[in-house]
Amino acid sequence: MSLFSAVEMAPRDPILGLNEQFAADSNPNKVNLGVGVYFDENGKLPLLQCVQAAEKAMMDKPAARGYLPIDGIAAYDNAVKGLVFGADSEPVKSGRVATVQALGGTGGLKIGADFLKRLSPSAKVLISDPSWENHRALFTQAGFEVGTYTYYDAAKRGVDFDGMLASLQAAAPGTIAVLHACCHNPTGYDITPAQWDRVIEVVKARGLTPFLDMAYQGFGHGIAEDGAVIAKFVAAGLVFFVSTSFSKSFSLYGERVGALSVLCADKAEADRVLSQLKIMVRTNYSNPPIHGGAVVAAVLTNPELRALWEKELGEMRVRIKAMRQQLVDGLKAAGVKQDMGFITDQIGMFSYSGLTKDQMVRLRNEFGVYGTDTGRMCVAALNGKNIGHVCQSIAAVL
Ligand code: PMP
């Protein structure tokens, strides 16, 4: 008998588990559309030029690596505030945003969840139905009961907006509503600016706590356009949480660069909230790593590098849109009769294809095309070389 004799084998992570299966697949035509990662036209993970330039400047002046402050690099936190709220915005100028550097967007969500659990132990959490798989797991592990609000309408192929409003309206005051700021994962369907206004009205009237997850800023319509929802929440006079991820927008997945920002009522409140967020960080991993945060801070604060980043991010966004169109055209050319035009209505890295679990399993086993069992495919991993095989394969299982 060991201490661990009764430990059960946990199920594989639904998304990262696919990567393991993909790596082991010997099919020469295999295509990984499972995980949310952007690959360039050559099927390569890009190393952005702005990142390389920032790293070169850092290497030219090698620096020793002391501990960072618990909340991370000050210039980084300020740059995040500027990006999320606007450098000249009232919340930033009045000092009522508390921001901590975090280990990716996941780390930002987790620090926020841990803080919220202490603040409102009996609150419930609502995530969209469906949502990024880790939202439920992460808030559940933080001790919350997690439910869903209506979001996707499979028959209509879009958002069941009345359903969404009704679910939020039915939520108890104090409920934490996790909202995708842009590029909804997994469906690819966002609500319109006018619909955000209605959501904000309900959030305000019901006294819900908004937690905006911003993992794809810049992949939808543009950096400012995708971030515009934040100003709406500010204008409504709400206090709220925002997690930021630079994994995709800087192609820095493995550096774990993200943040949590909490908009408070005033500076004194933000100072107190920050002091509590720091305890969450300190008792989890003490302080964040330097490299990724230093790179992002260098790029965001240098006008030339920032312009280069915006250009490179813009190119990723445009290439994904082109791939969506090629997917629609390619499926038609491969003989698919049903209208697949919905793929270009979707935005961001993913397409919710509407394929069943059985069809997704066949795609994987027979054709080496990997998406999630829920039918989600990462269109940001398509390119001119693999799209033909993907279209033929989908046509064969439909
Ligand atoms: N939120 C959503 C909606 C995501 O899709 C992801 C990444 N897949 C994250 C958060 C986490 O991002 P990171 O990899 O930076 O932790």
C-alpha cells in the first residue's frame, strides 16, 4: 500500500491531450487544428520580428536576474493597463486599476479566481455554453460552483442572444460572469457592440461581477476594436476583472506572459486590492519570471517596436481571414453541398464547424486531421499546403 495506491488516473486534457496523440501519429499528411496556436503560411510557429528585436537589444546589454517584485515588472504592468484601458483613460490616470503580471492568461484567471473566492466565497460562476474548456476547470479548482449562461445556438449558427440575456438576468446578484472580450473560444461568434450594451445593462441591474477574458486581442477586427468593450464597461461605472494573454498576440506561448487587471472604484481601493492580489501570487509562485514580460514591455513601450508588433499582429489577423475564405471555397470545390459560408462569419482563431464527435474522430483516425471532439478547428493552423487535404477530408466525413 502506498499513499498513492487509490489515486485515480485523471482524464487527458481535452485539448493538450490531442497534441500527444498528434505527435504519435505517423500519417505524413497530419494537420493539427486542435490546439489554439497560430502557425504561419509555412506551417511554422512564428517568432515575431518585434520580439527578436527586443531580445537582441536585451542580449546586447546582458542583465543579471534578480527576483522581480511580486506583481511583476512595473513597466509591463503599466503597458498592460495602457493597452487594456487606454494610457490616457480616466481609470489609468486616476490610478484605480490594479494590475499584476501573471503566468499567461490562465495565470491571470487563476489569480483572479483565488482572490474572488476569498472576497465572495459563496458566489457562483457562470461561463458561456460552450466555453474554453479550462474556464470550468479553473474556477471549479478555485472552489466555485460553475454553471453556464446560454451562448451558442447550433441550429441558427450564431449566438442565442435572447437566451444569453435571460440567463444573465436569472443569475443571483454577486454571480461572477466570465465573458469573452473578443474572438469567442470555441465558437468564433462574438456579440455586437449594441448587444454588449444590453449585456452591460443586465450585468449592472443584476449586480453581477464581470470577469472579461481577453486572450485574443488583435485577432478579431483590430487591437483597438477588440478592446473597445472595456471602455463600455468603464462607461457603465462598473468595477470588473480583465485577464490578458500575450501568448497568441506575441506568439510567446511558452514564455507564459499575461496579466490580471482589476478596475476598482478609486485609487485607495485599487491599492488594497493590489495588496491582496500580491498575496495570491506570493503564495502560489512568489513572483513571475522576467523574460517574456520584459520582451512585451520593451515592445509595447518603444514606438517603433510597437508599430512593428501591430503590423505583424495585423498580418496574422489578415492571414486567418484569408484561410477562412479558402476553407469555404475549398470545401465547395471538394463537393460539399451545404453552405459553409458561416466559417467567414466567425472571428478569431477558431471555427466551430458543426461536425459531430463521430465525424471529428473519423477526421483524426482516417485522415490525420485533428480538431476537438466538439467540432472546433483552429483555422490559424491552416495554410496553402494543408488546406487541400483538410477540405478533402472534411468532405469525406460530411
Ligand atoms: N482564455 C481563453 C479563452 C483561451 O483560449 C486561452 C488560451 N487557449 C487562455 C485564456 C489562456 O491563455 P494562456 O495560454 O496565455 O494562458
